[in-house]
Amino acid sequence: MKLNFLVRWIMGLGMTLLLSPAWAKHGPTVTEFPTPTPDSLAEGVEVARDGSIWYCETLASRLVLQRPDRSVVEYPVPNNGQPNTLKIGQDGIWFTDQLNNAIDVLHPESGEVEEYRIPSGAMPTWIELGTDGSVWFPEPSGVGRLDANRVFTEWQIVLEKADAHIEIISLDLAGHVWFAEKNFGGPGPDGTNTVRRLDPATNVISEYRVPTLGGTPAGVLANADGTVWVTEFFGNAVALLDPGAAPHTDFTVTPLRGAAAEQSTPGTHLHAGGGPHVAATPVTPRLTAVTPSRTPGWIEYPIPFPDANAGDLRVDASGRLWFEEDAGQIGVLDPVALTIT
């Protein structure tokens, strides 16, 4: 996956800077924290309520906790696993292990890790936590769930393009799973066009086509009001979908069910010592007015810089949409002021 997961932490930092008097006086900065293990590929960043930072060191087979005082603890992942994305749950830190095709949970107090191998052997590419204790994840060609009883259910999808894969999912308040099918074929006829919604209660999948041909939806984010934000990787746009107004088609899939294979590994963790060296770099934002286009059920906001390749996205408390661009930028859409920074 070509996703800058570290942007999720930077988004929160950027929000603080943009809303603070210090930012208005001194300008924004990007602060970089080196990983305790060099060249470890930091991914899957999450921020805890106490301000601690959790992330994966994918190539080092470790999870990292960076506390607000900048002290760092590393937790080894068993079986030389490659953690990729994580979520902070009430019962531990849930994460994907892409090498062992498993969903794992770390208990930080003991360092113990429980491993649940996916029955089909598919590689998980993202993770979301349900309010009922379930853990959801996309597979390259499907969606999976590990329920509160630790039993797997998998829904296999016929992909729109043979070289595509499902990368990001988002859960809405009704318990539906939203996901997109991404490929790197290029814009136009070579790109993908579909955003999908799975209703796990009925096994019905609804398909919504993005307005731009070959727009290649990458990131999806379900909102509390029922709408869904979508980034179009090759469409060079972010779009807002209203599922109740947009045309769609439905079909039913038969899920695969299987018991989870659990492996519990005694916990160990490594103290990485004091806080890392921190480098702060001033940056100059660019503010551009945008003119949205509307089609039934869709509003598209064009990104003003070519080949931005937008992916992962989040909404802040003010309703602004933050999104990462694989081209090396972070964008902020204000849908009220109609600007992108």
C-alpha cells in the first residue's frame, strides 16, 4: 500500500497549529520524530486520549508507544510479523500482521500478543473496530470480520479490475462497511470507478460509481450524518457521496465463516530510552478557491495541484476534510469556505 499513515498524527498536530495563536504569529511547522529503530517503516499512527502516540514499525516487527513526555517503548510482534495498521481498543491495541495474514491484539500492560490467523489466508490491509467488540479488515479482494466471540466471517468480492485491490474501509453508524477498489492503472478507462457498501446483516453489497471516469476511489470515510467522503486517486478530487440520492446497484454475496486460530504469545517489550531528536521545519501553505461540481448524489471538489494522488482522509471537529497526497503534501478542504489548503 502506498499510503502515508503518519499523516493521521500530523493531521491532529496540524489542526492544533492552525487553530492556535502561535500558528497565526509564527506560521505552521511540520515536526518529525525519528523512529527508535532506524529504517523501520513507520505506519498506522493513532493518537490515544492521553496524547500518547501508537504506531507500527513494519520492517522491525514492532509496535511503538511514544508518550507525551516523548519517552518511547517498543513492543516486539511475534513470529517476525509485519504490523501495518493499528487501532486503540478498550481491550488492547489491535493491529494487522501482513506477513502472517493475521489480526493481532497487544495488551500493553503485560506485552502479551494474541494472534488470530485469517482462515482464507488473505492479507489484511486496514483495520477498524466495531462498537460491538468486532474487528473489521479489508482483504485484497474482500472484507473480513473477527467478531467478539473471535470467529471470522469473510465476504469475497469480484473486483472491477484484475489488478485492483481493496485498501481502506470505514464503518458507518448503521453498521455498514464502506470500501473502495483501488488500482494503479491510471486515469480514464484504466482506473476503477466503484465505492461499495456492505450490509453484514443481509449480505447485500451496494455499488456507487464515482462521477469521474476512472477516478479510482482510494480513501473512504463514513460521516455521522450518513454521507461518505471519498478521495479519487486519479480523478484528482475529493468527493462527498449522499447514498440516499446517488444511483446504485445491489447484489448479494454468500459469506465464508470459520473459527479463529488463536495463538497467545507471552509479552516482552523494549524500552527505547529517552525522547528522540525532534526536527521542526517551517512550511508555507497555499490556499486555493475551489469550485465543486454536482451530479445526483455527489459533490466533487477538484484538487488544485495536478497528480496529487489523494488517499487516506480524516474530518476534524470543524468539519474540514484533511487528506494525504502521495505526491508529498497534506491537503485541507473547507467545504463551507470552498477552499483547499
